[in-house]
Amino acid sequence: MKVLIVDDNSSTREMVKIILQRTGHEVVGEAGDGDAAMKAFTELKPEVVLLDIIMPGKSGLQVLGEMRALDPEAKIVMLTAVDQDEVNSRLLSEGAAAIIYKPFSYDDFEKTFNKL
């Protein structure tokens, strides 16, 4: 799958990129904030977006809403260190396809992408 990685931490983006490439996915772009994420989303048309929740400027939740407004069928997987039922429910009700929790493992990505 063609994937866009959105996370304000460059080390996290690099780690995710390595995992995805080793599992046969193509990373078509990276972004470190919400505005860059929206630009990359519209230009690159990824099949899947991996989107961090806590970023400077626009939050991942705001970006999720904007992406879903542009493409209601977009597959957006949230990356988060926040494991709270209220937050998780809101992400899923706003259209997230799945949630991967930090710290993550290779298996987390494999299971998630198999479901997509």
C-alpha cells in the first residue's frame, strides 16, 4: 500500500518508514505537522495515512476531520501514546480506520494493515 506518515517526531517517522518498507509497503510521503499533512494528502493521494494525534498547530483529530471531509473513504490510522476509552471512541467515531499505540511493534503494523 502507498502510505503517508504524519508525525512531528522525525525519529518516529523514520522508524515507521523502516517497518513499512520491510513489510512491502511504499512510503509516498512524510509530514511533520497538520498543514504539511493536508498538502501531502491532496497531492500524493495515499492509500493509507498514519496520523499522530498530538502535533504542533493542528491536532491529528483536526487533520482527521479535514481528510475525511475531502475523502470520506480515506483509510486513516491514528498513531498515539494516549490509550483512553473516551479518546479512542472519538477517533473511531470521527472516521479513523484503526489505532496503533506507541510504543508500537512490527506486529502492530502487520495486524493493522492486514485488516485494512
